[in-house]
Amino acid sequence: MKNLKTIILMKEVTGTVTNDEGLALFLAIDKEFSEGNCVKLSLEKATTFSSSFLNSSIGELIVKYGVKTLKSNLIIVNYQPSRLNQIRAYIEKIKDLA
Amino acid sequence: MIQSKMIQIEIPHIINVGQLLQFLTSYRGVYKNKIITLDFINYHFVKPFHITPLACLVEELKLTNNVVYYENMTPAVRSYLTTVGFMSLFEQDADLSFIQPGVLFEGATYVKLWKIDAEQIDAYISSTINFFRNNNLTGKNLDALNISLSEDFNNIIDHSESLVSGYAVTQYYPNKEELMISICDFGIGIPTKINNFEAESGRQRLSDKEAMRLALTLGFSTKSTPRNKGFGLSTVIDCVKSLNSGIKIISNEAIYMIDNQGDEYTLCTEQNFLGTMIVITLNTKNLPLDEDFVEMETYL
């Protein structure tokens, strides 16, 4: 059985605009995925995601693990519906362009 | 000898963006090592979309060792330009290398002119959002403002190749219930960037109008950085459309706009603007309400 690790987004990053911040999130989730863990990602106090931030975080996770693995192993909690919808819409755009 | 160093530039009475850019184009890259006086005698009313390209022009003049003075400002124009931070940004000994983002006093309807700085983007956007949330748009979801700023700032940093870093200002008009965002850079321009990419890829040059349309297509990217995926501008436009709001993007010899009726146009302009100017007018009546956080767990 996989372990479930919690990552609080706004403790890993100071903002959700830049590529660098997106990379920080990618590295935090990638570390857990590569050890075979699932991740519960808390979006408490998360600010609006830029496309650059999503490209460098969710986008790079999709490149490395694929959409199916990402969706199976990442749980979202403490979110505003708009934040969740941003990530979902981003994944759909990536799938449409693939 | 001294007189040949002194240049007087009269700022015209500006009604629309086209007039403004035509004026700017006349004076771009013309002067070096001169004493330039910007004469405001015909200029009486300031809008955000005037300030950002004017700020770019003044910085560009200073980068070519010109000294810039101002004269004949009406008290109202001087007061506005002082309060919004334009005057202090360009004081004779002002250090342009580092400018703190700042907001105005409580009750003020605009956020100060800001020289775009990659290291300060998060802080600037955060302070801008908090300002409007606490002062004018309490209880509203301000994702649209955040997206308008963040996507455009990232585009300037990733793609513009601008020696002048770019400027932004945001103003709320309570009577019209509009939030106007003006961002300008003096980079190579969107169509030029697209055509450089097309040329490197062995493809034919596009007209500026065609290049602008391509730039706004979801998924098209010049890959200025490896992670660019071409989502930025289309995300801003989707946001504008969802709020029945307006946008103008002017770059090189093209303009893209969505007007008050929601109609979209991509047109040729009469002058070649070396840079990109974006003016977004958000209809704040249509901003959704702010959301609560959901504790429930969910998969994507």
C-alpha cells in the first residue's frame, strides 16, 4: 500500500506566478512520487495560478509521470473551487494539445 | 552648441491609444546626449494607458544619456502624476535599478506606477490584489486581475527582449465599475517575435496581423524558455471574455481588441509600435464573489 504524504502548497512556495515557484512545487511532489508515495496537496491560502507556474509544476509532472498517474496519486484538499478548476482546465488543455 | 543639445517635445492632447503611439513612435531612438523638455501645455487629462508608455519613453531617453525635464503641467496633471508615482520614478537622480512596488493611501482608486521587476512580481501582484480587495472590491473574486497581471508580466520577462523593462498601472473607476490595467514594454513586439521564430523554423514571414492572431492561439509558443506552452495570452483573453470585458493589445503594426459589445478584431495599424501595450478593462459588475475554501478531498 502506498503512503500518503501531505504537502502544503503555500509552505513550499511564496507565490504562484513564476516558473521558479512552479519548479519548487514540482520538486516537492516529484520527491514523493519517486519514492512511491501518494500526495495530498493542500491549497489552503493558495493564490491564482499563472500558466507559467502550472507549466513548471503540473506540466512537468505530466511530462514525467503522465496524466493517469498524476490523477491517481494526487489528492487535492482545502481548495477554492476556482483553484481546482484552474488545475483541471490546465490538464485538459495539455491533453487536447498532446 | 548648447542650444543644439536642447530639445522641446510637446505632449499632444491624447484621446486614444493610436494617437499616443503615433506620438511616441516619432521620438523613439532619435535623441542621445540631449537635454529634453517634455512640454505638457496641450495635455490636460491623464489615463493609465498614457502613463505606462510615457514611462517607457522617459526611461528609454535616459538610457541614451538624455536629461529629461517637464514643464507646463496643469496642477491636476502634476498632482496625478505625482500621486501615481511617475514624478518620483523619474526625478533627476532617481535610481531606476530598483523600485519598490507600492500602493496608494486608503480610499485611492489606483495602484502606483510600477517598473516591472522579475524578482518582485509576486510581491507586486499580491499587494495589488490585497489593495483592491480591501479598498474597492471587497468580497469579489479577483482572479481576473491576478491573471491579467501575472500572464502579461511573465510574457514581458520571457519574450519581450526589452531593454526598458516595462511599466504597469491599475486604476479602478467606481462610477463606471471598471478596473483598467495598462502594461507597456518597449521590446521587439509580438509580431516580430513570432516572425523571428517562424524564420528560424524555415517558414514564411507573416503579416503583423497574421502573426498577432497566431500569438493568441492556444498552444502556440515561440519557446523563448523551454517550458513555454502558449497558454498565457489565450488565458487572459478567456478571462476577459468570461467577464464581458475589453482588451486592446497593440504591437508592431497590429492591434487585437475585444470591444464593449464583445466583438473581436485583429487589425493593421498605421504606425509601427516597437513594443507591446496591453490595456485591459475589466467589468467589475461581472466579477464573481470570493469563494470559501473546501475541506473535502478530491482527485483531479
